[in-house]
Amino acid sequence: MQYNVKSTILGFDNISKVELNEIDDLFSTLKSCDEANTSFTVVNPYMLREYSFDVPKDIQELLEINEDSKVVVYNMVIVQDPLDESRINFLAPLIFNQGNGSMAQAVLDSNVHSEFGVAVSLKTFRP
């Protein structure tokens, strides 16, 4: 599904539209519709850990999120070889409103969410 980017993806100011494609229950790809060679690997955090936060009010307004909205959340992955050395950013979730095809990246307060990190190893969650 394609989404309009309503706020900047950190470090990628020129991306205004992305396409999200599920690979499996854990991994998906997020591909820029603006820049042909720009894509990201993202992960469903709920498949790995307890992950709970309040969507910031400005993001709720930007994405027009209400109690009836179908919202999904992903986190960016920096893929490494071997795969279990890959790093996940839990402090800057990507929030998607499937109802209106919009998305934004939130930046969570590390003081409030000290249990999250910006570079958590995938092997932390694998036996």
C-alpha cells in the first residue's frame, strides 16, 4: 500500500510518498516512490517485544488518527550480516494510518521510554 509522508522521515527530507510491502510477519520493506533507489527494512515491533507508547498529539492530528483509525507501527532496521547483528530503532517509530494512507515518524522521549533504544540488536530477541 502507498502512503503520503506527512512529516519527514529522519534524514530523508525529500521523500513524500512511500510504499509498504510485507515480507513476513516480522519484516517489511518501505520503498520511496520519489527516489527509485531508496528503500528501508522495517520491523513489526510487536513480534519482538512488549512495545507500548502514546502516539504524540501532533502526529495524531497530522495523520487524522481517531478511535476508529486502523493504525500500524513499524521500526527502522539497519540490516547487518549476519542478520542477527542488525539494529532496530525503537525510539523513532513509523506510524501508518491505513484508513487515509498517511504516515509519519514520531520521535519518542528517551527519558519517558528508557526501556527503548535507538540501536537495539536483533539478537537480543532471538534465542
